[in-house]
Amino acid sequence: MTARLSHLARLESESIHILREAVAGASKPVMLFSAGKDSTVLAHLALRAFFPGKPPFPLLHIDSTWEFQSLLEFRDGFAREHGFELIVHANEDGRAAGLNPFDHGDRYTWEMRTEPLKAALDAGGYDIIFGGARRDEEKSRAKERVFSVRNAGHVWDPKQQRPELWHLYNTRLSKGQSARVFPLSNWTETDIWAYALTKDIALAPLYLAAPRPVVERGGGLIVVDDETRMRLLPGERPEIRTVRFRTLGCWPVTGAIESGATDLVAVVRETLAATGSERQGRISDGEDGGSLEQKKREGYF
């Protein structure tokens, strides 16, 4: 009699299968790494998938120049500890021009995230690009296949996707095409937290509750990560609150939540009881009337 896998073991096995299938058909793979919870779990799965060897690809981080400082420290320490080559790419012209999420909205996302991502992928000649997106995060991501083909210019057409019946994946690419591959597609937010807990995976400290300086803005709590660059509105004054994050993006447009969860056990409990989406904290998703799907069509991950 064959023993049945637990829920997390089944998800782990599926993700490892996807990683190996994609690498087997790849010419030059790469894994996007934001240092967030999903990309950290994905990188750990890659370590398991190719053990005792090392994953045959580097980590690529697109630095918007408005990342949380502690997240950058976690990113560097993670790559160093686990022996990953880490490639960091930024739009230096945009940085010099002072593009920022306070003044430039969707233009900032396009020029500091989407365009540098496309430039880095073109410069590296990568054909298989692993990412930690999950289908439960947002409705446009629920449309996407595990192997999501991008045409020239990294354009995504949600109406032209390949069938993936019985978990069979077509890894063939035509000239000019690349594929974004999402081994965590079938995971949920709770699965990510629970897996990190059971495997004792260290995540960025921003996911655990701690006293932090915040301002209330747009119905959210914005952590003041850099006092010199923070733009305070009339009447705003930072105050210390005990908060954590469910999702992480650029710090001026990512809302924290008040929480007492100082360890992953408490985080799992809070997540199970939560009624709102984790991406409610991503103020930038709807910036200037844009949508995540439109950004994805244009090359955003």
C-alpha cells in the first residue's frame, strides 16, 4: 500500500518536479529573488531539488532603489549563506533622475521595475525565468499557467496560453520567446507560512511583528523606513506601533498591519483567521488606475 503524501509534501514534490522539468529544457535559467517570503521559500525548494549539487542558475534581484533596507541585508545574507550567485540590476538613469513612488506613480513602476527587469533578462539571455508568484494572490495571476510563455519584448497574452493537462508541461520555445515559470502556482499564503515553519526557514524580519515608526495613509500603515526620503503630508507625524507585513514591495507604497505575531506559529494563526487579501497592502497595484494584469502584459512579473 502506497503512503499518501501530506498536503505540504505534495506541494513540495510538485514544485521540485516543475523546477527540474524547466531546467532540463532550459538553455540559460535564472530565478527572480525579491527576498520576500515566496521567493525565499522558492529558493529553498531549488536547494532541495538539486541537492547535493547547487541550483544551476543565479538569483536576480531588481532593485527599485526604494527597497526596505533590512530586506536588502537579508537578500545579501541569504545568497552568501546558501552559495547563490546574486545579480542585482537597477535603472541607474531613473535613480539619477530621482524617480520615486511619491511623485511618479505608474511611471515609477514601469521605469524602475518593469523596464530594468526586461533589460536584465535581455542582457543575461535568459530563456527560463523562475518566479514565486501564486495564483491565490490576485485575479490576473489566477489566469496564468505554470509555464507562461512570453513573446518578443516579454509581452504576455493571457488568451494565448498552452494547456497543462495532467501536469504535463510544454517547455519548447520559439526564437524570441521566453518562459516565466511559477513552481508555487498552487500554493496559498497559508501554505507558504506553514512550510517555512515546518522546514525552519528563516524569513525576512519584516514579516514578524515589532515596534516600527508608521504613518496612516490611504487606509494603510506605511512604515517610515528612511526618514530622509519620506514625504510627510500635512498633519502626518510618525508614531511607533507594533506591526508586521503580509506582503513586501517598495516601502512607501506597501502597507503594514498591526499584529502581535512575533514568530511563525503566531503568523500562521493570524493568517488562518484573516478575512482580507494579502495584496491589500500593495497600494501600487492600482496606482493611477492601472491594474496588475496590464502591468504583466507589459512585462512586469
